[in-house]
Amino acid sequence: MKQKLGKIGGFIVGLSSFLFSFKVFVLPSIPPNDEIAPGAVLIAAILNGFLFGFIGSLLQKYLQRNRV
């Protein structure tokens, strides 16, 4: 489980940060009568989570190599 901590943590941080920033910065600027495709937002959030998970995995490998 320790080997997957960087991936899981990065995915959760990436997903939640994208959804939070979307809610804070994008939603207030869109008029209420316009429709947003919720699937596209969810797919973008998941892809952002995968990106952060990959970065977290690389960071974890780098820190484990330098610690020993």
C-alpha cells in the first residue's frame, strides 16, 4: 500500500483541486441560462487527477531513491 500512496494521494488532490477551482473561477462567470456538459467537466477532472497521480508517483520514487 505504501507504493501506491503517491498515486492515490496525487489523484485525490488533482481531482478535488480541479473541481474546487472550476466551482470558484468558472461557474460564477457563466450565465445561469447557459448549460454546461457535466460529463465533460467530470472527464476533465478525472484526467487532471491522473496527471497529478502520475506526478505524485514520480515524486514518491524520487524521494525513495534519495532517502536510501
